[in-house]
Amino acid sequence: MNSVEENKKTVLLAEDEEPLRRMVAGLLTNNGFEVIVACDGSDAIKKADEHTGPIHLLLSNVQMPEMNGVELATRLHSNRPDTKIMLMSGFPSGTLVLDHGWEFLPKPFVPKMLLDKIKLVIASEPYETIPV
């Protein structure tokens, strides 16, 4: 493995809307991230369990069928406490997300806004999450 691959950050993307999922995955891949793509919360948990390396960031939609983004983040955090959490939504869900100590990105967003926020969150110091 070369040094570029060793420094590549891994993002677990959980988004139930296929066009947005495809766009975000492509944007992140084209900007040097390793992306694990999941279509919902259950798929994200399964893929996280199968992934042997670190997952630097969970980027998840808040509103998804069956398991919402907050439930997904809570479950993932219990298994991978070092993974940073950033949830996104077109609804005013930011307060709930911030109450957990996680990051929030409102939809709609432009690609540069998403990339800048992801880079900032991944580079930030580890934070203590507020117990759920």
C-alpha cells in the first residue's frame, strides 16, 4: 500500500435516495475518499461490520425507512466510537443531531459545501459524544 492509500479517509455513506447517493459517492471518490455506499441504515451496519479498516466518517441521511440516521449513528458509534458522525436532512433535524454531539448538514447543499464540511469534520479533534 502506498502512502496516498494509507492516508485515504473512509466515509460510510447511507442515503436512501439513489440519485443523491450516486452523486455524493462520485463526488467523494473523485476527491480522494474511499466510500462505502449503503442504501439504508441496515445496509450501512452490515457493510460497517464487514469493513476491517477504520471508518473515519458516517455521512447519513436523517430520514430513512426502517432505521433512521440517528438510530444508525447510535448503533455505529457503539461499535466504532472513533468514527465521526455527520447527518444530513432537508428537514429541521439539526437540533436533535447537535444534541448528540454530532455534525449536521442541511439539504440542499452544493458540492463544495459538502466537501469542505467533511474535510473539517474528519480533521477535527476527537469529540466526546453526549450519551444517548
